Amino acid sequence: MNVDEDKQSAEFDVVEPEQAEAVIEQKSLGERIRRLRMKRSMGLVELGKKTDLSASFLSQLETGRVVPTVRNLARIAMAFQKDLSYFFHDDAPITFRILRRQERVRLQRNANATANFVTDSLSALISDSSMSPCIADFRALEEEVSFQPRLFEGIEFTLVMEGRLTLVSENETRTLESGDVAWLDGVRRRRYTCEAGHTARAMFITRHRRN
């Protein structure tokens, strides 16, 4: 190959910025970081302390709004005791996952052992950050127990597994018995209430609308 051919080959080998961005997006770095963090039940603030990166930056990183430098990615890898190559290897398709009951993260509305509203997060194995499933237990008390979800852009799916809940959404009131299902727009104000002295269990799945 002569000099002119070398120059022509070099021109064709130039990598366009769009191609590089596509490769980064394909590797889903933010999703991989979030998966590691959720498996450890670690919050953004805790990860920030371990990596000396702000929680705000980490949040933007997980949602794909910023691209990490190699230095920052190495910090995150070390925090999880992973090799840097972990973020770039090809993932095999995952079509079957199991999250054991003892592996789920339990969250209480208040800190004491008699919390009246407890949820089991089911998000640990879900790579799609827009979807968040959980199982909620409404415990028996002398007064009714209510849960008022936050408003968000998207859809909320509710399945009553045990007991009975009263759903108040805007100007509508509905009674949900065991086995009943409700679909709601996440922007609707709503409240789920369990009667005093009764218990109930429900599965909530929220799907946030992607911008």
C-alpha cells in the first residue's frame, strides 16, 4: 500500500462523534450502575460518599443525561469491587429472574417495629428504571391506615392480594376487594385506606412516562 492509499484509509477510519455516542448508549452504563446500587440497597447519597461524587451527578448518570469519565467510572467500579471492564462487557439476554423473599428490601413508614405501613421493594432485578413494583402491607391498628402515593407522569397499577382497600381518587370512591385490580393515571390525587382493625396486602406497580 502506497502513501496515498494510507491517507485515504485513515480518512475512512475516522470515528464520528455520533458513532461513539451510540456505543456508549448501547452499553447502558447508567442502567448498569443503578443495577449494582439497587442490589446493594444503596442510596445515591451513600454511593456519592464512597466515590466522592455528588448524588445529583450520579442521578443524572443513571438516567443517561451525562456521560462519565473513565476516572469517575473507575471510582464507581471500585465502590462495588468490580473491574472497570464490567461496564463494557456484553450482557447475555435475561429472560428469567428470581428475587427471593428474604432478598427483598423492606421499607417502613416510621422507624419503630410497629410501623403501620410496610413495603417490600421488588425493583432489585429490574433494569428498567421507569418501572417500580412493590408489595405493601397495611397492618391492623385501632385507627384506619392510609397510603397516599406521590403524583407522577405515568401509570399506576394496583392489585389487592389480601383484605380490602378503599380507593379515593379525586371525586371518586371505590372499594377494592381481594383480587381486584385498578389502573390509574399517576397525576390523579389518590389515597388507599385500610379500615381500622383490619389488614390488607396489595401490589403496586408504577410506570413512569419517559421524557
